[in-house]
Amino acid sequence: MQTLHLDLGKHSYPIHIGHGLLDRAHEWIAPLIKTPRVAIVSNETVAPLYLDRLQNALEKSGIGALPIILPEGEQHKTVESWLAIHDALLAARCERGTTLIALGGGVVGDIAGFAAATFQRGIDFIQIPTTLLAQVDSSVGGKTGINHPRGKNMIGAFYQPRMVLIDTDALATLPARELSAGLAEVIKYGLIRNTEFFVWLENHLDALLAGDAAALQYAIGQSCACKAEIVAADERETGERALLNLGHTFGHALEAEFGYGNWLHGEAVAVGTMMAAAASKARGWLNDADCERIARLFERAHLPVRIPPADVERLIDWMRGDKKVASGKLRLVLLEAIGQAAVHPARDDEELQTALTACMDD
């Protein structure tokens, strides 16, 4: 097992990464909880696979559990699901000392974290992510929230977990499409600040796709270490943390336009990253070979690099509602080189149009 630490002063916490951790979860959870009962938020897909195993592990330390099962999918990352968690906690007379455990992918983790942040003004929570995307990105860093019809993650809070427990064995049941979606975020880390890791991914992508345990643990560890370092320096995204949004401003617009759940988050991020690369090329920072190299890695990961014809003005309108707008100015995460990202204000609508159409089918 590998343990990383996210240093946030009194809000610091460990990130445990390894295989077989779910069946021993009580070893790390028991010392953190304040009452002998926890609430476990999961969904209709993950619960049949892993809920019993987690509950059995907790019972070894005399810990009872209240399961709260949500419907599956990004389209259910809504105020209704958030309220359903509160309804269950209140019906079971849960106290402020209750710990909430998120068992699932990014949607479960985001909703459960937001519920933990708001139930009785804040209760402890623990992340046990079961998808690659959640393991390398959404479970770490304390971003919680739900979607609004006018934008992704527009309602939420920065609220850190007490611990992140990553069992790489959970990836064995992950559909191939979901694994690929997670690889989009892994590739992101190589692009924003780690050229050596990007080269490693080029050389080991086939092993990752094949589910090689050692390769997956290394990639997850590298990704979490990068994110932990950035979040420790900028917890509330006032500066450096924005680099983690490479491809996301474009990608969130695609998710909103094409419908939450129709495109997986990682798929939208992959195309969004290619759009950011196109904008970077237009500014003279990347060349054709760089863009082709990035596209080739996404395509090898079975991720899209283009979108079907779409209304460019509508996409730009979605982007202008993004959380990264500051003083009315849209900020873009662009690549000054592979392994070197920076935040730059968008110049004008023409720049956005050029980037969007560069990755759009005729």
C-alpha cells in the first residue's frame, strides 16, 4: 500500500492506495469515526458490487451502517439526489457526529461530499472511490457539489474528506468506457506539469488498458501526488489549482450541450483538451506535431478527439457561464508546451470559435 498526504493544516488527510483495501477498510475508518454507526452513500450500480464487502469490514470493528442508494448517472447529480441523502439521514436520526462514506464514482463522491458539508452544518466524510476518474481526480481535493441546468457543479462547497481510500481492485469491474474516461484525467496530469509522466503514459498505455495492477497503481499514485501538491498550494482555486481544469471549460460546455450522461466527463475533457491544444497552437506555443502527439494518446485510450457538428455560439454561451470566469473575462487553461500549462484570459470570441471548430466534424 502507498500512502500520500494532502497537507492542508488542520484539514490534512491521507490518501491510501493499494489492492484489497476494501476488505480491511475498518482498519483505517474505525480510528476516524465518532459514533458506532456510519452512513454509506452509493448508487444502484456500485452497491451490489461493493456495499456488502464494506459493511462486513466495518462490522469487524462493531460499526453499523445506514445505506443510502442513489440512481446511477451524471443526470442524477441534482438537488433531488442531494435532498434524498438529507431525508435519509434525518429519518434515521443521524447526529452531527455521524460520518458519511461515499462509495462510488465521481457523481456519488460529489453529491455525498456536498451533503456532508451541509447536513447539520457539516459532518465528517470519507471517500472510497471505485472508478479510475474518481480515484485520480474527484475524490481528492475537497470539491463537492451538484449540477444546475445552466451549468456543471454550479452548486457546492469546498469541503475536505477525512481520508481517501483507493482500492485498485475495484477497477476490475469497471466497464472499458469508464476506464478510458478516467485515463483522460490521468493524461491531464502529464500535460499540465509532468512531461516525464506523459512519456511514461505513451509507453505504458496498453498496460493500463489491459488492467495491469502495477501500472494502474503507479498512474494513480502519480496523479494523486500531482493533485495533492497543487491543492495544498491553492485549496480554493484562487490561482495554481485552476491548472487542474485543463480541457474542462470546453468539456463542461460539451456535457451541457449534448446532455449530462450522454457524454462521460472524461470523454468531454479529452475533446476539451484538444480544443485547448488548438488554442495553444493558434498562439504559437504548440506545433502540429505536439497536437498530433496529444491526440494520438487520447485515441489510443479510446477517447474522442472531435465532436459532431454543433452550434458554436451556444457552446460559447455555455463557456461564458463557467466558474472560471473572473471579472466577466473567461480564463482558459492552455499549454505553453507539453508538460507546462498556464492560465490565460481568452482573447475574444473568434479565438474560442477557432478552437471549437478545429475539433468539430464538418
